[in-house]
Amino acid sequence: MTTRTTKTDQLHQKISDLLSRSSKPLILSHSRPDGDAIGSLIGLFLALQKKGKKPQMVIIDGVPRKFKFLYGSDQINRSIKDDFDLVITVDCADQKRVAYPTELPDIQLNIDHHITNELYAETNLVIPEQPATTAILAEYLPDWGFDVDKNSANALLMGMVTDTIGFRTSNVSPDFLRLAADLMEKGADLSSVYQEALTSQSLPASIVWGKALSRIKSEGNLAWTTITLEDRAAASYLGNDDADLTNHLSSLENIDIEVLFNEQKDGKVKVSWRSNAKHDVSKLAMQFNGGGHPPAAGAEIIGDLETVVPLVIGKTKFFMKGQI
């Protein structure tokens, strides 16, 4: 069964049955996990665990430093520790990005909010209208028969906060904010989540920011910059992510689309787009076999910065003119 909306009770009953029958669910998400991925993993894990199940979370990239404050983050493993009887993916638009250490098993349940989701599981709950996968879980876990306690609520709120850059993206709705308020009533600590996940920054990350911001370029309402392997090495920054610089770029005045190019060790460049309400950059990312949602999208492109940057910036200019 597949849907992109919540149009039938039948779908939710099937999800409830799947989760209720499973005793050892395996929960997966995408490589280089962001806050929504980690929050979805932990939020669902804790809700299932509280019901007496023995879930496990596996993601080969592990937990980014800034999300380790969450209760349950130490339960995310890089490899499989136990048998499983149900495979669930959260916040993952396509199977290629699932961070799994061996050959990927059949996926029974796919819960996501990306409009580019490929509907690859036996049962798919994909709601593009929701700004975060954690919001889907916050709304429907009680309907599926699972309680959301303080720790689960905190993880879910963290995903909602990070995927909307602190409730600032154009897809934030009154209902989304009501869900956040409900999680706070369950004990989630908005102040702590905001500080740890969005405001706090390590010294190495700050150095990476300085190097990348020093080479920022703009043309009209488009701005872009790069993070190189040398930047991360010089800063002693251990991650291969963008140190959340993409979110900072989204605050640039009089800029409609921001692009960050993040050089990777495997001969690829990770490209991240951010946009205002005027442009749906998920459509642009799909031109490069990527995906995402209207205000934020990304893709991995084979090549070096000298090749990838002019290619992507050229297509982005055409896109902003309505020619793609």
C-alpha cells in the first residue's frame, strides 16, 4: 500500500498492526544523518521500547557530535547487534542513501516527508506537507498505540527544530507549531534543544565557517560558497558534513537561493540548496539525482569542485529564471 497523504484510516491501521506485531524492529535512516533523521530514529525507538519491544537503531555514520545530548543517542549502533523482524526507514527519500553496513534487507515500512521520496517500501507513509519526519511521528505515534514520553518528545522536537532552522522555513504551519507545543507539554525542553542543536558550535566548526565564508560569492539573488577537504583538515574538523553552515547561509539578506558545495574524500561533492518560499529547490536537486523538500534539498555529484561548482551554479541560474 502506498500513499502520499493521510487519506485513509486503512494505511494507519496497517502501520499500527506492523508495529504491534513486531517484537524486534530495526530502524534505519540516511547517511550523514541530520537532526530530523536522528530525532526520528530515537523518538520511534524509545516509543517502541516503552511498549516492551526490543528495537535497534543502525546507521553506519554514527551520531553527529551535536546530537549526542539526546537521551538514547548512545543506543544508535554502526552495525547490527541482534536479529530483527521488521525493517523501518525514517526520513530517507531513497534506498541508496540508507546508511546500512551490509546488503540492505527488504524494507517493510518507510516513514518520510520528502516530496522526492521514491516509495520503495512495502508500506509507505510520506507526507510532504510536513516540514519534518519527526512531526509525522509526533502526530501519529499515539494513534498507532504508542506513548510519547519526555525523552521521546525531546528527540522529536529536536528534529522539528533542526529541519525548520528553528521554525524559520516557509513550510512551518500553525498545526506544526501546535505539534511542537504538544511535545513541550509532554516534557520536551525547547530551550535546551535549541541551544544544543542550533546555537552551540565547536571551535573547529567555527574555523571551517570562517574559511568558507571568506570565499562566498553572489550574483543577483543567488549566493554560494565551498568547504574543501583542506578547510576541514586545517580546522581539525573531524566530520565530513557542512558544520551547519548551510543553515547560516539561509539567513543572508536579499538572497533567494543559497548553495553550499562540500568536498568529500570519495571524489564527490555534496551540494546543499536552501531557498525562500519563491523556489522549490527539491526540483533542482532532482536534476542531479538528489532530493529533499521545497526549502531545503541536496545531492551528491561525482567530480571535483572545479567541475561541479560551475555546472550546478549554471543550472541554478537557469532554474531561477524558470528555464528548468
